[in-house]
Amino acid sequence: MRFESVAHDVWLYACGLWRQADSDLEGLRVMSDEKEHANKGETAKVDRLHVELERLNGTLRQIEAYNEQMKGEIQVYAREEWRSREMARSETDVTIPRLLHAP
């Protein structure tokens, strides 16, 4: 009889532990589901931000290409202006002495 009482007590204790573990497991599942749901939201947000970053990167590349093109055009205009001034200066250098020595 004593053995049956001890065995019954051990069985009741094990059942209590089982119920507690089951309860803990259910709590962990709920917490895991909540975190998984939050993670999906964050992943979607990261994906949207990545798309936006790629779009901005493309825009930046276009701006850099445009800046390089403008830099080249500015250099061409600067060279043309320099040549124009040099030509005007050389014409002035020829005209002034001729005017000074004119009869």
C-alpha cells in the first residue's frame, strides 16, 4: 500500500510538471508567433527601403553622369572663350601699333 501511495504521488507530481511544461510551451509558441509576425513586418519594411535605396542610387548615378557631362561642356566653353580672347588680344596687338604709326 505504501508503494502504491508513493507511486501515485510521483505520478501526480509528474502530471503537474507535464501541465506546467505544456503551459510554458503554449506561452512560448504565442511569443514565437508574435515575434515571427513582427519579423515579417520588419522584413517587408527592409525590402521597401532597399527598393527606395536602389531608386535613389540610380538617381545619384544619373546626377553624377550629368555633372560629368556639364564639366566637359564647361571645359569646352572655357577653351573657346580663351581662344576668343587670345584672338582679340592678337588683333588688338596688331591694330594698335598700326594706328600709332599711321600718317
